[in-house]
Amino acid sequence: MKRSIGRLPIGICLFICFFVACTKKPERQMITVLNPVGAPSPTPLIPMAPRLDTLEGKTIYIVDVMYPLTHQLFEEIQKVFSQKYPKTKWVIKSKAGTYFDDDPKLWAEIKASAQGMIIGVGH
């Protein structure tokens, strides 16, 4: 009997706390939520360059964007392509700056001297 009498006040307190919590009206607060996505500007679509009908007699630039330890890879690519396409001139050029930087001098040289370009962006 002593056990049930000792637990009774605890049970009554828990019931009263539960009753008060359930009957109390919550306070309404208004919060402002911002969309982190925002409104991105439209991306202009630029079509790909037309495919060359042949590589014979063409000059193709292999552009290295200076990703670490890739210049040797581009030299090997040039050797393999030179063997497979001996009538094509393969030129390796390193781009100034990083991948994200513009290099107008290189782009002008490629437009003036080449018929195609391969750009290596790393591994």
C-alpha cells in the first residue's frame, strides 16, 4: 500500500502538468523566411561548333589549363594523335591564369591559326 500512496502524488502532478500544457494556447509569432535559391539570371544557350568533316591538313590546338601534373598527359596525347593523324598539325598551348580566367590572346591565336581545339580541364 505504501508504494501506491507514494506514486499517487507524482501521478497527479504529471497529470496536472500535462493538462496545463495541452490547454494552454500557443503564442503565434510571424517569422519571415527567405528563399536561398534566389532568382538566377537566364543562361544564354550557345550551340556547339560544327564538327569538322576531316582532320587532314588541319591545325588542332590542345589547350592545357595548367591543372597540376597534366602537361605530361597532353604531351602524350599529342604524340598519340600525331601518330594516328600524321597529316594534322597538333599544337599544345598553356592557358594563362586558372580555368576560370579568360585568355583573350590565346583565343585570338586559336581563331586565327587553328581549325579546332581540345581543352583539357584536368583529371
